Amino acid sequence: MRPTTKDLAKAAGVSLATVDRVLNRRPGVRKETVEAVTAAIEEIGFERNISAANLARSRRYRFEFLLPTAGDQFLETLVSRIEEARAAFAAEHTEVGFRRILSDDPHQIAAHLARLGPEDTDGIAIMAPEAPQVRDATHRLFERGVKVVQFVAGQLGGPEVDFVGVDNNAAGATAGRLMGKFCGGRTGRILVIADTMNARDNVERRQGFDRILTADFPDLSALPSVETHGEPARTRRIVGNLFENFRDIAGVYVLSSETRVALEAVAAATDLRQTQVIAHERTAFNVNKLRSGELDAVIAQNPGHLVRSAIRVLRARCDGREPIASQEEIRIEILIRENLGQAADRA
């Protein structure tokens, strides 16, 4: 028989109420008492049944995804998966919501995070651009007792909070390897396009891409990153100028998660079927481009897995448990036209 809380109270020489306060890390318990209960846990091999404890206390988890206001198909896909998770996790006493409120302004993001506390939410998943203001605000939120997950895009340094997403350096390196192979020994330049280079995921992808191209494909040279900022007219003008000035562009790499603005600008300047094109994330737009031959490959991460993983990590942290690392590892997937299948697209 597994030891019960009654056995733990007896071994520690304290009341059941005191054991409950210690296990739930409530204030008002002397250090000596906490140490006595901790020692008794080790002595009798007590393992807490989190599910039973939550049921007994009618515990509910309140989690929220904070997402950018800007964004196109990939953001819409994430929202769809969050809505699915809201229904799926409701039976597990977990409330899941989202808000698309984060602008590109780090001061605005920091101000919003400063208004949040344990009375509002148990945990949040933040998809925000990298900035010192955002990093500091996240740290203070963490210190106030709100569990935090960096979602898809992380912050360099700062608090020891969890990150849910692919290894973006490896994802960029994968794109570099594919681009080099697809170009088949050609000499030329690679046009690199992002929505913004203030996002940590884009920076890491660019670093991985450059590392492979420089080391293994010296005949290919990557141009400085073009930033779309979600502005179609501006992007079309810049991309058009680049194709006019560099007649040897052999490939295009769209390293951000949102690709529509970038690829439409490239399509206005050249025939996508005559250029090697690699992008990120499985969206309806990218799937159509793969099927038409206008995209050669997509480096993807499963958005449903991203959302479910963030929720599981937040729950584990709320329960004082370590997340299961192998369960939460987000794999890098490579999609080409031949492995899409015939079913309707579903990211």
C-alpha cells in the first residue's frame, strides 16, 4: 500500500492540516516543520497523488496564451488549436483562453504583463518579440507567482522559465542543408526574408542557416535579411529591387512563421517554380504552394503539439512537478509535395 497523508502526518509528528499546508506550499508554516515533513516524505516514500488532491480541493487551472496582434495564417492556426485545447482540457478542470493583444512595442507588452498576477491567472504562454523590457517584465511576473512558458519565440537570458517550440537554430540549419542540396552545385545568392528580425526564433534560424551555407556550400551566398513588417507594398518594392540588382538569385528562404506577404512579393518578381524556395510552418497557404510546385519544402512544427505541450508544462509547474522532457520535445518536420497526402490540410 502506498503511504497516505495520514501516514505522513504520523511520521512527521504533525497534524493533517499542517501536512496539507506544507504540500501545497502555503505560508505560515515554520521552517522546522517543513523540514520535518520533507524528511518524513523521504523516510516513508510518500508520493503525492496530484489528481486526487486537486479533486479534493476542487482545484482549477487558469491558463492563457498571449499572442501578437499582427500575424496571418500561422497565428490563425495556433488560435484554432487553442480553441480545440479549451474543449479538450475542460474535463481536466483546466480553463484555457487566449488574447491577441501583444504589439511590436516592447513597452506595451511589458505594461500588460505588469498588470497580471496570481489573482488573474495561474499561468501564461507568451509569444512575444525579444526585448529587454519584455524579459524583465516576464521575470517580475514569474516572481509574483505566475507560471510562465515562452511560446514559439523565446527571450535570451532572464528567468529560468520554460520554452515550448522547436530548436530554431537546428530548424534554420535544416533549411540551409536543404537549400544547398536543392541548388545542386549552382553558384548564386540566397534571398532571406523575415517579418522581423527582433524575434528570437528568426535570429536563431538565420544563424543556423548561415552556419550550414558557409561551411558546406561556399558557392551560395545569403543576402542580408529583408524584413516585411507585414507590409505587402513595401515588401514587393524591396524584393523587386533585389531581383533587379542581383540577377544570380538562386533561392529564397522565408525564415519567419508568416510567409504569405513574402512569397507573394517574390512571385511578383520571378517565377517561383524556377527558383528554390524554402519556408516555415504548415499553413493552408504553404500547403497550396507546395502542391503547385511554388514551394520546394516547408520546415514545420506541429501547432497542436505546441499548444498541448504549453498547457502540460504549465500544469506541471503549478503542481510542483518537473515536466516530462521527452513528451514535450517539439520535433522538426520536413514537408514536401510528395508527403502531404490527399486529405484536406490540417496543421
